[in-house]
Amino acid sequence: MRYPPVSFLRQNNVLVIRSFVFLFLSCITTRTNLCFSSISSSLKTLPLDGHFDFDKIHLAARDFGNRYQFLPVAVLHPKSVPDIATTIKHIWQMGPLSELTVAARGHGHSLQGQSQAHRGVVINMESLPCPDIQVYPGKSPYVDVSGGELWINILHESLKYGLAPKSWTDYLHLTVGGTLSNAGISGQAFRHGPQISNVHQLEVVTGKGEVIICTENQNSDLFHGVLGGLGQFGIITRARVLLEPAPEMVKWIRVLYADFATFTKDQETLISAEKTFDYIEGFVIINRTGLLNNWRSSFNPQDPVQASQFNSDGRTLFCLELAKYFHLSETDVVNQEIESLLSQLSYIKSTLFLSEVTYVEFLDRVHVSEVLDMISAIKVETCQTDILFVIGTLVILHAFHFYQVQVKDSFNWKQES
């Protein structure tokens, strides 16, 4: 009795295994497609003022961090808070077998993909209509705002009453719900705490689709869980933010350090002082060519000659950014206070830069810088395009001239023939 060769058996086994893997993957793909199809169908049946988008979902798979790109099944564009509640309640009732997750997305400035939902539902908070910002002046002033409202809009509206929120982020073109779900930290935090420490009341859509009002005394667990909770305990749809009298002007200062220990010592000295700056923030600068020259667009060096001789190339430097708020009638007193505070610091003397700007200009400085960078980039691109156009035109003219010469030479040759 003859047996088939070993090579033949191996080939058959490989074919069987390949066929099995192919069928297995096909089943998974079919099951996944059917699952997504049924999910999409069920979402389409929900009674909403807004709508779901199942096609234009790629933007929801990106954020500022640009590290993760998770495509959702759908993007909800809500037109009311009940739209959000209805959607989340529906997903809750579908149970864990659906494996659907939900994420709220404002301007998408998250770094670790928090505003993305892999094969889930992303709620576009920008689509939520923001009712008029309600400012309540008085002994304890506050403002009621939608979770999708931008902080820059709150600033402009509250300033009409001579008021402003106590604590900020460095970038104001962010949504209220977005920063309150993180913390909202900037240079005022040493005095007032982060933004989440200056909220009196929240309206939250929970993971079960319930709309709940919470404060420190009412539903306090939810209140403290949602603030800084990265969206894991609910979606903030409205917030009551505390206000204070707003200043008119700001003395804006930057100084540099070469030694980290000296830098942190001075920063701690300023933070712990009873009379100090209103804004104190530090950051690291690595190998920035022409650093102080770049600052001249916003600041004036106290000693222009020494500043022009300072070389930042290849160096690691530490910057203290400081601000003192004031009214125009207090200018002389504030100048004396700043001089006294700076005299206690051990920064590199040639790197003292000062500027006097309005309160709005100071708070919105990062966005202004962003816009200027975009304009510069457009100018460079336009310049490059113009250069390419000129080069292209010269090439075409040269080719046309060459063609004319060739035709002329050919014509003369024919005549001579």
C-alpha cells in the first residue's frame, strides 16, 4: 500500500488552514458589518431635533494631540440637550454587548484621544445651540453658559458688566465643557485654583441618559466626579461660573533663567508672597534661535543693547511669564510694586522684557499668536507659489522662444532648399 508523499500532505494541510482562516475572517467581517448596520439603523430611529452623520466621520477621528485616530460609527449633531440624553439612554439600554462608547467633542483639543470614540458615537458639542450668555451681577456675580460655549465669548460678554471669570486657560477658544472636564489650568491657578474650583453649578447628562443638576451640596458626588473627570462620569451641558471685577490693563513681563534651581526658587517665592503678581507661569525653552528678537513683536526690552547681545542658540532656558492687573488710575503704584517684586528675583538681567496691554489682549494672546503664525505661513506659501509661477512662466517663454527659433530655422532651410 502506497502512502501520499509528505509534501503533498503538507500542501493539503496548508490549503485547509488557509481556507479555515479565510472563512473565519469572512464570518467576523460579516458579523461586524451586520452589527454596524443594525446599530446605524437603531440610531436612525431616535426622535431627535438634530441628526446623525454616518459618512463625514473622519474629522471626529482626529484631535490636537494627533497621536490617535479612532473612527466612530456615527457623529451626533445635537440641537438640544434632550438629543444628547436620548442618544446616551438608547446606548445604555442596548447594553454592553453593543460595545458602543460615547465621547463628547468640542474643538477637539484633547491630547490622548479623549474626544474620540472607537466604533462608537462622537457628540459634536459645537452643534449644540448656545443660548444667550446670562450674566448675573451682584455681591456674588456669576454667569450661566452652555457647555458648548467658548471662553472667549464669555470674556467679551461678562466684560460688558465689568466682570470676568476668575481663572482661565492660556487658550480661550475652547469650550466650557471641554476645559471643565479636564481642569482648566493657567497662571492664575496659584491664587484662584483651576477653572473647576470656580464653578457653582452644573447640568450633566449621565451615562444612563439622565439630565441632572448638581452642586457641592446637591448630587455632590456627580458634581466632583464630572469636574476634571475627562468625560467619564457625564457630559457637561451647562455651567454656572463665578465672576470677579475685571481689570482694564495688564503689565506683561517675561524673564529668563539659565539655572533650573534658581528659576523654581524665584517662582515659589512669588507664589507664596502675600503681595505678588496676578499671573505666574513658567516654561522651558530649548534651542530657540534669535529668541529675544522674536519677543520684540510683543515686548520691549528694558535694556535693548544687552538684549541684542544675548545668544539663546543651543541653550536650555527657563522662562517666567508674569502679569500684574491694574486700572489706569493705578499705574504709578503698580509700577512701584513690579519694580519691588522684580528686585527680589535672580533672572538674567539682560532678558527682562515688558509690555503693557489690555486685559483682553493678554488673555487672548495665544490665539493672536496662532493667527499671526498662520498669516506668516500663508505669506510664505504665497511667496513660494509666486516664485514657482515666475519660474514656470520663464520656462514656458523660453520654450516658446526655442520653438520660434526652430520654426524659423526650419523655414529658412526649406527656402534655401
